[in-house]
Amino acid sequence: MHEGVFRALADPTRRRILELLKAGPMTAGEIAAHFPSRQPTISRHLGVLKQAGLVFDERQGQYVIYHLNATVLQSWLQWLWDRWGGDHNT
Amino acid sequence: MHEGVFRALADPTRRRILELLKAGPMTAGEIAAHFPSRQPTISRHLGVLKQAGLVFDERQGQYVIYHLNATVLQSWLQWLWDRWGGDHNT
DNA sequence: TTGAGGTTTAGCAAAAAGGCTATATAATGT
DNA sequence: ACATTATATAGCCTTTTTGCTAAACCTCAA
């Protein structure tokens, strides 16, 4: 169920992308500008994140805006915690 | 810092190994017996988990007993939650 | 010291992941 | 229709990961 999430998070660049998006939505181009990798490379990372459900995109004119999918991230974290977390009472 | 953990958890077999060890320590052989893969293959997975700090081993005679390292797992989870978790008040 | 059981290491082949360039697609403005 | 900007896809190459077999390494018992 959360397999894609684990795989997606395995890459440091993808984790940094999520960190970026935590601050708010961003176009693909803006995201790419934060990394040394080429635009198509980042585009593919975004694809992996999207397929994992960690982000979603929204086309706005010629731009594609990426959003963090906090819900999926949260539910994954919850699932993790349930399985491996210790005594967090709630 | 937690890079090894992310990489280690990316593989489903390794995650299942951790699940197994949650129930208690186990010898390498016992662990391997739970999987279709060959024993050397599992041995290498154990090596990856060990390097990530997620398990530690203890030789007992000819056996090598693997333990889950709950501490490392916990601190990784904590770190995750601090970064991406929502409003868990504590 | 030899033998057997348990585990790891080496070395290889196949598959997956990541990066790049070139090209395609989408929307915009002229 | 055409050029321009933004993004995605294709195709290629290199590196990493994974699984296997064969061989080495440890420990125990005889």
C-alpha cells in the first residue's frame, strides 16, 4: 500500500522537493531551479512523487503547479507510527 | 543523517525483516527461513539494515542473533514527524 | 585436526534507478 | 500560422541494487 512512498522517499532529491513544497505550491520550473539537475531530471522525480501520491499537480496556463499532498504524507506517517512507533499516547 | 534508513526501508523484504524482529530477536537462519530468497541474499539485506543502524547483531556460538534497534527506529520516526507530521501536540 | 552446521563474503548477471540530450506536447502572444 | 516559454517523454548510458552460486570463515564436537 505504501510501497511507492517508501521508494519515492529513498531519493534525497525527492525528499528535498517535498521540503520545498512544504512551504507552499510551486511550479515545476521553480522547483527545478533549486537543484543542480536538469529540468527533465526533476520532472521525472516529480513524476515519481506524483505516482506515490505524495504530490499532485494542477495546470495553470502554461505552468504546472505542484502541491504537497499532506494527507497522504500524514496517513503514511500514521501507518508507520502504528507499526513501529513506540508509546505515543493518542 | 537518516539517509541510510530511508534507503534500507525502500526494500519490501527488509521491511518484512524488521516486522519479524519486532516480535523478538532471531538468528540469521530463522529470518532467512521466512523468505523465498536464498540465505546469502537475506544475509546481505541484514547487512544493509545493520549499516543503517536499524538492527544489531550478537554472535552466540555458531549463531548470529539479530535484534531490532528500536531506538534508531524511534528517533527516525520522531525526526520524520517533526519534519512532516502535522499537529501532534506533545 | 577434521567435519558439520551456520553465516558471511566474492564475483557475476540481470534489473532498476538516475542523469543527460534531444524531441514532443501544451499554452501563450503576435 | 508561427515563435516562444513551460513541461513532459523518449532514448541512451552509467551506476546501484538485487539475486544467485561458489567459496571462505567461525564455532562446536568428536
